[in-house]
Amino acid sequence: MKKTDNLPFIALVVMTVFIISCIDHIDTPASGKTPPPAKGMGRVEICIAGSDARTLLPDTGGIAAMSLEYKLAITKAGEDTPAVNVTFSGNNWTGELEPGDYTVDITAVKSGTSQAAARGNENLTVNKDSVSSVNVALAVLEKGTGYFSYSINIQGNVTAVNGILRFVSLSGGIARSPVAVTGANLNGTINLDSGYYRVFLNMSGITGEQTKFFGTTSAAYIADTLTTKAVYNITGDDFIPEYYFPGISNSAQLNSALAEIETSFFGAFAIFVTGSFQAGPTALTAAGFENKTIKLRSESGNEITLNNNGSLFTVGAGVTLVLENITLKGRSANNAPLVKVNKNGRLVINNGGKITGNNYVTSVDTSGGAGVYMDGGAMEIAGGEISGNTLNTSTGSNIGGGGVYAVNDSAVLMSGGAIRGNRVTKSGSNASSAPVYGGGIIVGNNSSFEMIDGVIEGNIMEFLTQNSRSLAYGGGVAIFSTSVFYFKGGKIRNNTCKAAFTNSGGRYSPDFAAGGGIFNANRLVMTGGIISGNTCTSTTNPNTFFFTELDGAYGGGIYNYGNFFTKTGGIIYGNDVSGNDSDGIPLKNSAQNDSDGLGGGHAVFSGYSGGTYARRNNTSWEAGAMDSGISGSAGGWE
């Protein structure tokens, strides 16, 4: 046979192989792969998108588990009648359509009813002989009422559990009141308007002997007539001492953390500051901050510096602000205290916490506290310091507190740390004669100050004037108006109270400085501690006296303004009303003779009469300085 005679046979074999090869590449529905569309048509795949976003976490049932069906309508552009109008279950539908542009509408309805729960739509282009797909996200219909069912299961060593469920509408719905959660109310059902919600569960519980906290946030989809279920499985290990916000290095991050704290109902929150930055005045006074502890903490002593007039932090009622190894720094010219603590607010300064560098300029009556102003709040100084703050004024009355101004039922507890190097300065040629108080701290209006440990040192109270009387009270501490100072331990040392008058035009006006360490105008109870190295000075001409009140310097250690002072322990030594001991011996309280010859007060000077002074332990007093140290006392010593 000729070679050319074999060509028809070879062609037949090749054609057969080609056909078999094509058949092998044609998928059938049984293969599990999407079959190609019919000739001239396009295949369509429609999926319901983001089911997890439409249900509560951690409930993993999804919206499809709510006994829903999906009504699908696919309408071609320019036509009124849907090309497809079917009901399906599951999460997807497939079919074939002619080429063209379509709108896909899906409505979720409760199975067996026409009650719509959610709806979504998308545009779709179908191409010939190809596969087109689209994901349709469903949005809940903003009408009707659904149900939120919760179950809280707690295991482990947790007792005295209580908490709250709070709902924040993400769909613009009406705010829902929080729901209390207690040990007897760990299951329940709540009516909610249809919509999307952010759900907060915050709980506290006793683990061992410590109160700890649990919190979680989830997204909830509430559909009309349907029930969304939430199951919270919590162990004792899930309760933690506090919530953490790490890596805060700028004001935007700080504000974001505070905003998140505001939306959580209660607990203890630690904000870790990892960089120094400036921040504007921040008010922790909104209702969302109540019943919360906010810790500002730094591992490397970073600073937050005030960038505008005002208080860097204002602590509202029910809020506790804690400073740990972080510095709050003020401005060289500010119109407010650096930190303000409102009634029932609380400030805690632990080791490394520092409030410093604020120069508060004021002429407003009853104001002060360049470092901290307390209006009925509480403060604990357990470590760290309030230092290097200055209060400047030229007029106004009842002004003071270079470090702290605590009034109106405030309470200060000092168990460590320092109030150090603060200053009150009243000056100017026309400065008013109203006195100023407390270079370190002033306590007044039914407030209390308890000092167990720590140090109040190097604070200065100075009144420098030319044409008016100078009245300066309390270089370290000033106590006023129904308030009390319990001095149990620690040191009050090296503080200065100074009044200086410059005669202008031959006119005489005396100045009066009282209490280098402490000025007491109400109640001082000393059971321990050390008062040493404090100085009270005056530059008044001692040869002329026009006023009923004494002029000069009184009480290097303490000036007791005719009020209650008891001493049953502690040491008072080395204080001075003249600047230096004449003999240079630092452990002797020295005196300066005043204009009326009463003796200017060694360790303690008690001015006026009618006070009560008790002495039950005199072992720590300097011999020979005691008698003149209590001159002016009507009641004497018991």
C-alpha cells in the first residue's frame, strides 16, 4: 500500500483522540465543578456575604441558623418583571441568564412566613458563555422588635459576681438602658429595636481575695420578631486585674483609648505610655467614666505635657486616676491647676508619678493649687511627687497652695512620696494685702490631711510687696476652717515662709510671716514625724507698731493660730525665725524678738488666746526653747 493510501486512517485516529480529549475536559454536575452555561447564556453564582458580621459573636450559628429563607429577585435593566423570582435556603444560588445588566435583590424572611428580617441588593453583569458571581450583603430592616437572649456560664473560683450588659446602636436606633447582671440573673431575654448593635458585657468578681474584672465586646444583629442568642462561657482565669491599652505614644492614641474606656461600663484600665508627647486639657467627667479606675503608666518615665491653657486632667465624680512612673507637666504660664479633682473624684500618685512644672497665674478669690486643686475629692500620695509648681498672684483672697489646694470636704492621705519645691508668690507694687497660704499644701473648708510617711520639703510661701501689708502663712502646710491635720509620720523640713515689705514714699506698713513648717488655724494633731530646718522670716521695721495683729516672723516650726494643737509624739528641732542660729548649731530652735517683745516663737509659737494646747511628751523638745515657744497661749500646756 502506498503511503498516501494511509492518510484517511491516520486522520480518523487523530480526530478520535481529539474528541476523546475534549470529552475528558467537559465537566458534568456529578463532578462537583460548575458546568459551563448553555450556548449563548451566562452562568450566575449569587452568595450571601458576611454572615458572621450579621450575627452576635461568640454565637457561631450565623443568620442562617435563625430559621430564615431568602427570596431572590433578579431583574434585567430596563425591564419591570424579574427574570428570576425564587426562594432558596442556605447561603447561595446558581442559575443561567441571558447576557446583560441585572439588579439582584435578596430579602431574608422568617421561614414559613412573609415577615422580612433583612434585605440587600447588588448590580450584576452577565457575559455570554462565562460565569459571573456576586456577593450580596444583607442589612437589617429598621423596623420592628427582636429579642436578645443571653446566657452567662461562669466556672472557677469566682464569687460575688455582678456586672452589666450595655447596648450601643450602630443603626441610629433608640438607646437601650443597660441591664444589670448578678449571680441570680445570668440568663435572660431583652427586647431590642431591629438593627445592629455593639454589645458590652462587663463583670466584676472576687477571685481569691482580690476584685478582678472581665469584659468583652461583640456585634449583634437584631431582626424583627427573631431571637439572637449569645452564650458567654467564662472561667476564673478570664477575670483580670485590669484591662490594657499598650503602646500609647501620642495624644490621638490617648484620646482613642479614653474613648474606648468611656464606652465600657466599669473596671480598671491601664494605659501604657511608651513615648513623651503633648496633649490638650482632658476631662474625665462624662458619665461613661464613672465607677472606673484609669491608670497612666510608663516603663521609662515618659512625660505628657499640657499644650494649652486649662487642666491637663479633670477627674470627675466616681473616677479614679492613678499615676505610675509617668510625669504630667504643665505650662510656664497657665490659667488653671495642672490636675483638678472634682467632688467624689480620686487621684492616686504611686512610685514614679509626678505632677510638675505648672505656673498657675490667678487673681480669683478662693483659688489655687498649681499642682492639684481638690474640690471635695480624695487624693492618696503613696509615692512619686508633686513638685516644682508655682502659684502667682497679685490680688484676690483665700489664694494658696503651690502644690495642693484641698477644700470643701476633700481628703488627702500621704503615705509616701513628696510635696517638694513648690512655691506661692504674691507680689507687685499694688498687690492687695489679703494673705496667701500654703507653699506646699493648704487644707480648708472641712477637709482633712493625714500624713503617715513621705516628705514635705523645700516649699516656699512668699509675699513681696511695696505699698501694702504682707501676710504669708505656712511655708509647708496651712490648715484652715474646720479642717484637721493628723501628722503621724514623715518629715516636714526646710520649708520657708517669708513676708517682705519695701517702704515706698515714707509710708509704713508691717508684714507678717507665720509658720515656716506649719500654719494651723483649726486643728493639728501630732503623734509622730519630724519638723525640722524650716524658716520663717520677715523684713518689717520692728520699731513701729500700728496694728492689733503682730508684725514680724513667728513659728519657725509651727505657728498655732489660737486653735487646737496636741503633740504626743514626734520631733521638732532646728527650725528658725531669723534665718540662721546665732551659734550655728542646727539642732537648736532659734528665735527673733518681735516688736512687742513677746519672743518670736522657737519651735512652736501660739498667737492670740483661747486656744487649747496639750503637751504629753516633751522628750523631743529643745531645752530652754519651750517656754517662749508657746508665748501668747492662754490655756498653756497640760
